Amino acid sequence: MKLNLLNRLIPIIWRENKVSLWTPIGILNHLISPLFYVLFFAITFASNIKIIEYQGYTFSYVEFFIPGLIAMQVFSLFGFTFSWVRIDFATNLISVISTSPVGMDAYIIGKYLAMLSVTIVKTAILLLTGFLLTGKMLNMNLLSLGIFFITLILGSLFWTNIGFICGIKVKREDVRDMIYSIVLLPITFLSSVYYDLTTAPLWIRIIGNINPLTYITDLLRVTYLDIPIRDYTFLIFLIIIAAISLIATINALWKVSIK
């Protein structure tokens, strides 16, 4: 008898939290690592860059960087999902799930909900840290708040799906590590995480404006800094690429499950 979705999700979410997310190493990675970024990286930059101008407004660098750091935590889901999906294949867990009452649909949804929960916890910690350092709170305007969390959800969906796809396609651990190492720096530094792209050289602006991490960062930044949103292009692009990545993930897992 087919179990309802909730009953099928429970073991997947429990496993994700017990085995991979909230282990001692997982806690170190998810909670403590972002705080080190704020306390050391952002504050070090802030000692040299007191004020930064962004879209006609001025902010402290820590205020400017907090949304970028939240976007980096969303991007980190790519590497985390990539690694654990590969492990799930190596241990034949995917084969077991695809032939069990749990099903692949619960596996996908459960994995995503677990990753989203990590993003929300890390975001809350970073927002609290930002408030303690700068006194800046998240804008509670309903539109801004809605766009902020929609961006978190869509960004988490997109990067989790990219991790899924890479985990399915890449068979070797050394290749996985090489891919992640190669994409990590370009994705983060050729985006608006650390600086305003409008001040960058032309070639960086071109690459940055097609970088999905820029979409996530800029949407989080304007809502966090309470800047009026005049252009919803990035939000539309984010919706499109999140939908495409989800379809690609479902297709890739379906092909694997029928083999």
C-alpha cells in the first residue's frame, strides 16, 4: 500500500538531519563557519571600507555584506547536495528508495526541505549577527519580506537541484572535488556578493550579470537594505532557472530509477 507523502517524507528528513546536516561537523560547517566570515572577513573589509555606495544609497560595508553572505550560504547547498547525492549512489541508497514505498518523489522533496531548513537557520543567525553588529534589522514590509523569503526558497531550490544533477552525473569522487573547487571561486567572486558589480570592469559585469548567485544576492540585498525594487528581472530569471533545474533533476532521477 502506498504511504501518504507526509509519512514518506519523515524518514528522508530524519535521515538528512541525523546523518548529514546536524552532526558535529555539520554544525561546525553550517553555524560556526558563517559567523567566522562575518567576524573576520566582513569586519576586516569594513576597517578599510567604512562606507559603500549602492544604488544611490550609502551603507556600512557590514550591512552591505550580510545579504551577500546569506547568498553564499544558499550557494553552499550546491556542494553539500553534490557530495551527499554522490554518497547516496555509492551506498545504493538511491536504488533502495526507488523500489521502496518511500519513492523518489519523497526523496527529492525531503532532501530539498532539509536543505531549506539549513538555509533558514543560517539566515536567522546571520541576520541576528548583523543586527548585533550594525543595529540593522530585516525590512518587515510585507512585499520586501515576501521577496526576501521567495528568493531564499528559489535560490535553495536552484542550487540544490544543480547539486542533484552533478551528483547523479559525476561518478568519481576526485572529479566531484575538482568540479567543486573549480566553480567555487568564479561563482562567488564573479558575482555581487563582495562588491557592487556596477563598479567592476566590463568583463566582470557581463559575467556577473548572468551568474545566478548575483540574482540571489541582489534580491536579498535590496530587500534587506530597504531599497525600492524598480526592476523584477532578476526575480523572473530566478523563477525560470529554478523551474528548469527542478525539471532537469526530476528527469535525471527518473532515468536513474528505471535503469
